[in-house]
Amino acid sequence: MFPLPEQRRIVAKVDEPMALCNDLEARLTEAHDAQVAFAASTVYHLDAAGYENESSIPSEVDSLA
């Protein structure tokens, strides 16, 4: 077994990339939540505008897809 100071150094080295992974996971979750909210808002607004099918969506809206 490694001496206690060496164990602490190893743990500190492992904690660094783990913190980066946790940050990345949080950012990916936030991005996914934003995408879901955007999609829901888009569907809501298209429905409120009365677009019943793809052929009735104006080309400028359709080109955003």
C-alpha cells in the first residue's frame, strides 16, 4: 500500500478530471433541457398559429429546421 501522502496526491489527481466530467455532465443536461424547451415552444407557437401540417408552414419557418 502507498504511504498516506502519496494516496492523497493520487486522489487529488483523480478528483481533477472527475470535476471536469461532472461539469461537462451538468452542461450537457442544461443544453438538453434548453433543446427540449425550444422544441416545446416551437410546437406550441406553430400550433397556436394554426399550422396543421408541414405543407402549411411558411418556407421561412420550414428553412429553420
